[in-house]
Amino acid sequence: KKVRKTIPQEKKVRAVLQKEINSQCPFCPSEEVGHFEIHHIDENPSNNSQTNLLLVCPTCHSKITKKDINQNEVV
């Protein structure tokens, strides 16, 4: 089982990630950032390095988890 660690200063990290994606999901036109989720690019929930985090909408987050959006696209 993967160990999930709390993201330190999550609100600050979210703000940086939101700016990085220009307040729009990188995979679809969604701009409802209030509902965006943080995805761990390497799928290791204990690796909270900012370079490993991506802000995405819940729909695309689910697609990534189900492999409907492949890992190469995520990277």
C-alpha cells in the first residue's frame, strides 16, 4: 500500500501549481480551480516535491488514475 503524506504548506503549493497551469486544467478546458486536485506525477503519494505535483480537475485526475490519460502525457 502506498503511504500518503500531507503536503507541507498545501495552500501555498496549490497557489504555485495554479499559476503554473494558468488556472486551467492541463488536459481539458475546465477552469473550476476550486475543485482541482493535486496529482503526484510519479504516482508516489509520499513524494511531495513540487516538481512531482500537478493540479488537475477531478475528471482528468480520475482519467489519469484509470490510465485513460497515459503517463507520458502527464509528464
